[in-house]
Amino acid sequence: MLNKIWQFLKQLIQRLLGTTPPPKPQNTPIRPTLTDAEYESKFMEILEGVNAGWSRGDVAGFLIAKRLKDGELAGWLRRFGTRLFEEETHAPSTASADAVASLQELARRLGLFGRMGSGELSQVAGDIGREILTRFPLPVVEDDVGYGNVIEAVFVGNGLGFSGDGNRSGASGVPG
């Protein structure tokens, strides 16, 4: 009780003299910085989600739920890309076919995320994906005269049938 009276008198004097006490420091918890492995794990979750069809909102929701900032993850991704390309320049000919295929798949997913356009993180992802594909281009697939395989279909009777002889022989009005 005496303590409350003392606090009241102290605050009254401070108000009369126009001085205010210094603000008390707020106890804001300092968020620990994640390790590179933790950043990588979270980013791979994002790439997996984007590959499964996530939207910008899904990515933003994931970042909020995991308490990640777009800029922090983008900074880590830049460092990751730098290390990746440094390793590749030191030993470019030693990459196995499996490693190249893995890099190309990573580049595909990074490009997909980059085309989403959801901020700095997707921009950095797109840049790294394009750089990977510049260094390890996808193989060119030759197709039939540039048109690929075409399935020819014709309307037969009340439904859709293939143009093969098997369908024509049983259709009415079509000679077999």
C-alpha cells in the first residue's frame, strides 16, 4: 500500500515538472538465426509446394507460419547459389549424369518459383535457375518433323473413335 502511494506521488511530481521516466525496455524475443541446413530445408519445402501447385498466397502463408522473412531466405539463397557455382567452376567435368539431372530438376523448380513473381525470393530463385540451365542445358529432344506424335481421331456414329481400321470396321456408314 505504501509502495502504491509512493508511485502515485512520484508520477504526480514528474507530471508537474514535465519530466517523464525513461521508457522501460520491452522484452521482445530475439529470433535466432537459422543455420544453412535449416534454411535449405525450409526452401526445399517451398520448392516442393510450388511444384505441387502452390500459389503466391500459399508461399506467403508458409513464410508467415515458419516465421521466415522473404529477404532473409533470399540472402541465404544467394549464398547457396554462389557456393553452388563456385563448386561447379572448380570441378565442372566431374559432375555425373545423375548430378546434372538433379541440377536440371532443381533449375526447373527454381524457374517455376521464379515465374510466380512473389517477391525478392522468387526473383533470386529464377535467376539461379536460369544460371544453372545456362551451365547445364537440358538435352534437345528430336521429334517427328517438329510436330510430335499426333493421334488422329474421327467422329464415328454418336461417339469419338480412333481413325484406325478396328474402329472403322464396326462403325455404321464407314466402309471397313
